[in-house]
Amino acid sequence: MKISTKGRYALRLMLDLALCEKGKYIALKDISQRQEISVKYLEQIISVLSRAGFVRSVRGSGGGYMLTKEPQEYTVGMILRLTEGSLAPVSCLEYEPNNCPRAESCVTLGVWKKLFEAINDVVDNITLADLVEQSRI
């Protein structure tokens, strides 16, 4: 499994918003400068985050973006699944029940399940608040 730039940048964008003063809207150009990501690319990512209700926006002078919830309410897994889709290491684990015709006899399926569980355990147990705390150390 490889996380795309879209997923990595979405996490950085959300962390940037979490680090900013609560209740203050942040301009995308400011995030762009701090994160060294083009405004054009951030516009594509923020659109996905906005449609999912992760951020809200205000247009005009003093406008920008802010988180809709507290940082501890967002997990890394939520953000990555929104931008990346499934985090399953193999396609047969993307859906329940597993309808792969080889699932019953596949010896390697157990390896992929353990890997998938480990990935989910990591990304679902780290919040934006955890990352904010780490950034201040």
C-alpha cells in the first residue's frame, strides 16, 4: 500500500488547520506557503474535505477554512480513507464479505488480513490532536 500525495497533503492541510487559532478562518494561500503545496492542488483537496463536512469555508475578506470539529474528533484513518479510499493492502479485503473464489483456500489471506488490521490499528488510533501535540514537542 502506498499513500498518494493527495492523502499526504490532505493530512498536512488538516493538521495545519488544527494548529491554527480556534475559531479563525485560514486562507488557502497561507496554508500553501506554510506547507509548500500549490494552491491549485490544495483547492482540489479542500473541495473533497469540504463536501465530507470536515472543513467549512467563508468567502471574501477574512475568509478561508476551518475545521468543523475539534482536532481529537478526526483520526488519520478518517482523512486517509476519504482521500485514498480503502486502505486494504489487497483488493479481496476491500469488501465484506470477501467474495474472492480463492478465499477459503488462500494461505496468504491471513497475512493480508493481519497487515490490514495493523494499518487500521495505527491510523484509527492517531488523531489530529495527537499530531498537534507532537508538533509542539
